[in-house]
Amino acid sequence: MLEQLYEWIRSIAYFMVFSAVLTHVIPGQAYRKYIRFFTGLLLVLLLLHPVMEMLGMGEEFLSVYRGTAYEEELRQIREAGAYLENIGAESSSQEEAGLGEEEETGEEEGDDNRISVEEIRIGQE
């Protein structure tokens, strides 16, 4: 119990030193108020950490954070996928306009950029 208390006090001391250095390194007064605001929020979280652990809220808080981080990553992946699909559609339409050739099967490609294949054989016969 005393060791946990010692670790908690030590982490708060490290954080206070780090925040003091950060506020002195930032040039200009305009950003200092924002740095002090966010370091104050982090200090509150550091102070509440043992209380949250005693009440069993530490795991719940962590799961909420992981859930929102997962949702944000999923949103970014979907946006990147949509962007890549748009780029692929644009490049294939530019290639069609430039080449003007028909496919080997004699069928013309439709607006949905699909290619039909009659038969696929895998392996030896």
C-alpha cells in the first residue's frame, strides 16, 4: 500500500516537473494558457487515478477510452478506403478513355467497371 502511494506521489512530481518545463519552453504567452489548461486536466486525472482504482472505475474508464479510440481509427480507415476507391475509379475511367480498346471476350465494359470472365481453371487437368 505504501509502495503504491509512493509511486502515485512520484508520478505526480514527475508530471509537475514536466509541465513546468513545458510551460517555460513554449515561446509567447498565447499558448501558455492552453498548455496550462491541458496540463491541469491531466493533473486532475492523475490525482483521481487511485480513487478510480479503489472504486473499480479504472477499467471502465479505460474501456470507454479504448472504445472511442477504436471508433476514431475505424472512421479513418473507412475514409481512406473511400478515398482510394475514388482514386481507383478515376484512374480506370481515364485509362478507358485513353485506350479505347475492347476486351478480349468481345464484350464492352459497362459503367460499373466490371469485367466478365467465362471460365477460370486452376491446377492441371
